[in-house]
Amino acid sequence: MTMVVGLTGGIGSGKTTVADLFAKYEINVIDADVIAREVVEPGTPGLTAIINKLGADILLADGTLDRSKLRQAIFNQQPLKEWLNSLLHPLIREKMQDEIKKATSPYCLLVVPLMVEKNLQVMTHRLLVVDVDEEIQVARTQQRDQVDPEHVKKILAAQASREKRNAAADDIICNNGDSTVLENKVAKLHQQYLEMSRLYP
Ligand code: ATP
């Protein structure tokens, strides 16, 4: 089985940026956010179950899931939220496993923003955490999403603490520096993971 390196970090820490750098080495990147959308695409058992539960009103005119309507429907509705999680989480995990099996690079990257919160590091052989000082994290996210700092801080508060995430890590990549510093760090980690991947048939 291919060695699986989990990649996580808080909002705006640089997960996508880091994953893109690994992808340049032709490492297969499996992205939980992409999979979470795929399991509710039209025609999937995931979307069918949601329609059966909430009615066809939950769809946009083009037949795709109206995500903002779904968010509103589950807001403050704990049992419904739990129902949705118990539907989607197994579908997401199953699809992740399928993609890991299909990976052809010496090791693959499994990117999951809420890896530590959902305890999904059990699916990985090694966990890489992107760490960044909160001040930089808030500033970069604010700039990227054109939102105010309070909005970013609210999301931060709902995520695992930096300490908890870092404590779960095998490797920590500090992303306080510029893109060249980051590229060099990824280059070193890539060599390290290539070495380690030889242990995985
Ligand atoms: P999210 O969890 O919110 O999807 P993320 O962890 O994937 O975020 P990125 O989108 O990769 O984070 O990075 C957040 C923002 O910070 C982006 O606009 C990105 O271009 C920028 N960024 C990332 N790393 C650096 C860096 N080393 N120097 C400057 N800007 C950076």
C-alpha cells in the first residue's frame, strides 16, 4: 500500500500552497474538500439521501445541491446535523480510501483541514502540519477571502488549537516565511518521504 502522508493546518495556514508544491513532484494529492463535494454530486447516493430527507427544494435549478440552503437547514438543528454527518462521513472516508488505493506516486498526500478534529490521522502513516503564527494566518486569510479579522478569528476558535494540532504532528512545516523558504522546506520533506516510502511495498 502507498505510504499516506496526511496534511493539515488551520484556516489559511497554507495547506493548498504546500499541497501544490508536492504536486509539482508528481505526488498524488487527495483533497477532502474536493471529495466532500463529489459525494453529493447529482446522481450520487449521498445526494439522493439528502433529497429524500429534505425534499427537492434543497437543489438549485441545475439539479446540484444548494449548499447555502443546506447550511441554513442544519443551522441550530443538531439531530439533522448529526444525520448529515453520519451520512456523509462514511461516504467521504470510503472515497478517500479508494483514491489512496489508486495512487501511483511513491507516497500520496491526504489533505484534510479538520484532520485532528475528526481523528482522520488514523488513515495516514505520517502527519504533516502546516503551522503559522496567528497574526500572519489572520492577515493572509483576510486578504485572500476579503473578510474582516473577526470573521477569521471566529473560524479559528471553532478549529483545533494550534497546540493540539502540532502535538499530533510527526512533521511540522512552519509557514511564516516567504514562498522560497516554503519551497525549500517542501523539497527537503519530499526527499525524506521518498526515503521512507521505500519501506512501503
Ligand atoms: P484554507 O484552509 O482556508 O483553505 P489553506 O490552509 O489551504 O487555507 P492557502 O490557501 O494555501 O491556505 O494559503 C492562504 C493564503 O496565504 C493564500 O492566499 C496563499 O497564497 C497565501 N500564502 C500561503 N503561504 C504563503 C507564504 N509563504 N507567503 C505568502 N503568502 C502565502
